[in-house]
Amino acid sequence: MGRSGTDTWERVVRVDGVFDVPAARRLEQVLERAHDGEAIRVDLTQVREFHDFGIAILAQALKHGTRRVALEGLRRHQVTMLRYFGADPARFGLPAAPQSDLG
């Protein structure tokens, strides 16, 4: 998990490999330490495997605090899981209702 700044976002957090419970807990700590109003972009585009328990922890972490968070790289299943766990995907720059691959 790496961090770097950009022009638009105060902080970018990049996650790669497997997004499991330990990875989700590390990200949760980063989000908890963020200042209120801080803008954080979480780049999950290099994650090759998502565990549902990790998404559950992420959803809980996203529901707390007043920082601005944008998520990148989640697949349809993970977006749906966020919604099931009570985190509104639209609040984090994701489609509220993912489009079907069939249409």
C-alpha cells in the first residue's frame, strides 16, 4: 500500500495484491488518521483478488468521518457489497447501480 499526493487529491492510497482483512485494516487505519475534510483517493486498480470480509471492513471505515474519499478499481460485485454493507457507492465516485454486462 503506497501513498502519494496529486494536484486534485490531498492523498492517494494505492493498494495491490489481495484485498483481504489485513489489507482492509491497514486501509482503515489510514482513513481513521485522515483529517476531517481531507480528500483521499483509494486506488484499488491493481488488486487482483477481493475478499468480501475486506469489503465489509472498508464499508464500515467509509461510513465514519467527514473526509472526502473516492474509490477506483472496484468491480461490480464489490460495489454491490458496499451497498449491502450500508455504504452508498455514489458517495465515493462509484455508480449507485452498476450496469449489467449483458445489455
